[in-house]
Amino acid sequence: MELEKLPKSPELAYDFPKTHNIDELHQIYDSDPSAQQLEELGTVGIAGRIVSTRDMGKICFTTITDHTGSIQLISENGTTEGYKKLQTTQNGDWIGAIGLVGYSKRSERSLLTEDWSYLARTEIPFPNFRDGITDDEVRIRQRYLDLTVNPESLARFKQRSKIVQGIRDFMKAEDFMEVETPTFHPIAGGASARPFTTHHNALDTDFYLRIAPELYLKRLVVGGLERVYEIGKNFRNEGISTRHNPEFTMMEVYAAYWDCEDQMGFTERLVNHAVKEVRGQEVIDYQGEEIDFGLPWRRVTMDTLASEGTGEDLSVETDIQKLRHIADKLDIDYNEGFGPGRLLAEIFEETSEKDLRNPTFVTDYPEEISPLARGHRSRPGYTERFEAFAAGRELCNGYTELNNASVQLERFMGQEADKEYDPEAMSVDIDYVKALRYGLPPTGGMGIGIDRLAMLLTNTASIRDVILFPSLKPLN
């Protein structure tokens, strides 16, 4: 596509002596609005994009904005070099300005400019700063414009950064070590999902983009790292929706000597901390609904919710024909290979998941759908696994980790057999089984979706609005 050309750019500066962000200037003056304060501040340098320009003949008013705020620049004809340069500027240009902080005749805080520098020229007509960008497709494909002219978008991604930093601070206080594990996996494992495949030319081997870091993180616990976590990208070859993006950010946490009860307590404290850090209180508004993140969170078993949702007494011991009949009535698509545990989970998801508004731990997941979780110590057929839900969507998944190598191999082999009807089933990872044979101490693990947490805490309806560059079909 041919781009519309604007007049040739003036010579651009290689650098600029910036001394303050715009908001810093406002804060400095607000803290001590005295003449002495202005005098002590002296000459400053600020930089940003031009939002608007008003040339009054003898004086020119230019508003610029950076990522922290905006300020008016004042240049007088005949007294500054900056005034002469204004004749070639346009909205969207990057400029740097040097001068003293003062006031206009209308008492608006301004920079009394002594000189300007051209930093970058926009060669395409810039969007209107007043109206912003309302076309979602344009906002997402051209995020650089969205961040510039839509203040709410910039604020949202600042909040996301604050969420992640707050989590890291919390993890450090809890004595967890942050680590990095491979993105290329020789075997797709750690979760049930379709992977992306790539080929390594030097090794002449196919690899998978990781669907989860779980099996590598637990290898580290085998190696003696008792508390580890990772925040990183996962990749799952699945559909795109307001809640799903094929490339997404997950945090996984593993602690030796913990079980799922320990992880549930840890998870609710972690999320509660993030909520208060970003929103300042435990009860938040999400899309017009109050969500209460106060402690403790409700805990309820999956079969209890499935029973409540159908009016039937359901469990993994329920006759499979009865479960299939209920699934048919609910118009659930299932395969004949599904056992009672998987059918029970499908019924729970259809009848109950959307109604879990305040944070809720759903516990005791069937063994059939939990190949990496340890069997429940008092409920045969179930595992010590939980998922946390809020606002009707899954937020995290965790369990007491299965650390018996023989049982894990059997589970893997069962998953391998399921591939006949389930393309998301796991494969056998012999090296991971070998690691378990060297001894994995009792361990509790948890994975939480950073994007979904950011959606909740920034009051955002679509996952595309908390990911800077979500997956999009390329334009022709």
C-alpha cells in the first residue's frame, strides 16, 4: 500500500537533553507552588508529541504529551528560535523543548520555551487526539497509535505492568526463585492442548512451542530448588476469542513440601495482594458487577457443583449411561471414549462455571482429566486438584503434584491411548519419568493466567485489550 507523503522532514536531532517527564514537572510544582521553587527548578528539557498548535501571530501555544501527561509550551515571535521552527510542525511530531516553567496569562502552567528540537516527524496524517481511535481493528493492529491517542489504553497497560511487578515483589517476599525454562520442547507436555510445531534445521528435529513449563519446573524441584516460579509465554494452537489468545502469558509456581491446600492459601493471598495493589480495595467493579476478592475464598467440589447444576446426584461413580443421557440433554458434544470423570467435568463446565462470580476454588477433579495430579488421599477416582474461578471464568489451576514415577508413566500411557479421539492428550515423556525416579519431594504447583488476571483488574472485557500485540490474521 502506498503511503501518503507529507513535506520532506527537517533535520532531526540525534538525541535530546531531557531532564523531566511532564508529570514530574507538575508534581514538583504542586508540592511547592512558590516563586522560589520555580527559580530553583531552572531550565528544564521535556519531550513528547505535539497534540495541538495555536499560532496567534506574536505568540504560539503548543501542547505536547508524553507517557505521563501533557503541558503547554509558549513561544514568542522574535525572541526564540523555537517560534520560527513552528511553521513546519504538525500534530504527531516528536519535539524536545528547553525552557523555564511558568504560567500563561490565563494562569495555565506552561513551559516558556527558549528552543525546540525536532526529534521525529510523522509522515502520515496523525489521528485526532481529541476523538481518539474508536475502530477496534485499527486500535489493535496499530497499537502504537492506540497508546498515543487513547489515554485509557495507555493506562491499562501501565496497570498490567504494575500487576506483574507486584506479583514479582510478592514472590520475592515469599522466598521464591524466578527461573527460565525452554520454549522449544521435544515433547509437548504439561497441559492438554494442541501445540505449534517448528523444525530445528541444525538438529534436523521437530520441536513444539511450549504449551506449559510445568514438567521442566518440576525437574528443578527434583534438582533441589525448593521454591521456583516462571512468568513467560505459552503457545496453544487453539481458537481466538475474548478469553483466548494462542500466545499468552502464564505464571507457574512450585513449592516443595506443599500440597494443594497450601497452594490454594497461597493463591488467594497472591491474587488478593495484586487486587489491592492495583485497585486499592478487595471489592472491585468488573463490567458492572461487584467481585469480592476478600479472604478466604469459597471452596466447593466439582461433583457438588455438577449435582447442583443438574438436580442429580453425580460423581465419578455415576453410571456412564446416566452421565451420557444428561450430557445429551445439555447438548454437550462428547466422544464415546469419554469416561465418567471427563463427562462429569463437561457437565460441570456447562452448568456451573459461568455462575461462579466471586472467587471460588473448585476442588477434587476426576483422575481421568488430571494426569499430572496426585490421587486424592481419601476419595478414590479423584485428585487433589483445584481450579479457581472468578467472574465466570477460570483464573488458575493447581494441585498436589504426582511424584510416583510408575503411576506417572501409567497416566502418560493412558493419555497416549486417548490420542485416538483427543488431539489435546499428552504424550509420554520418558525423561520426566526418569527425573521422578530420582525423587520429587511432596510438591504443590499452580499456574495462573496473567492476561486473565489483568482483564479482571483493569475491568477489560476482551483479552485482546490487555495484550499489546494479540494474534491477528495478516492483512493481504
